[in-house]
Amino acid sequence: MAVKKWTLIDVAERVFYDEFVLTSEDLGSDLARAEIRKSTLRGGLADGVDVVRIHNGRLAFDVLPTRGMGIWKAWLDDEP
């Protein structure tokens, strides 16, 4: 199977997506709810912080790519 790669943020290449969504179909996954979604928070102290949510149907977690790639929040079966 060929490796698929999407670049969401790259300063050197001037690549930046404010909003980005990949679904199960895009990922070639048979998981019904699999999704990768990038968004940017607006308002307050979090204004401008990028968030990438990775969800495989059961496990979901938010990564902050512009804040050291730290995991911000996580859920298992909708339970934090």
C-alpha cells in the first residue's frame, strides 16, 4: 500500500491550511468515523492556536502542532 502524506503547516514552503478535513474515504480506512481535522482556535488567550484532531472511531486526541506537537486533550469512547 502506498504511503499517503498531507502537509498542513510548513513555514519553509509557505504551506498553511486554516481548515482541513480528511475522512475515512480520504484515508483509505474502513473505520466509519475515522477523521483528521485541522482548525484554528479564535478568541481569548487561545486565539490563533492550531489544533489537529485525530479520531479513529473510538480514540480521539488533539495535537497542537504550533505549540511543540503536544497532546492537548484526549477521549476514549467520548469519555475525556
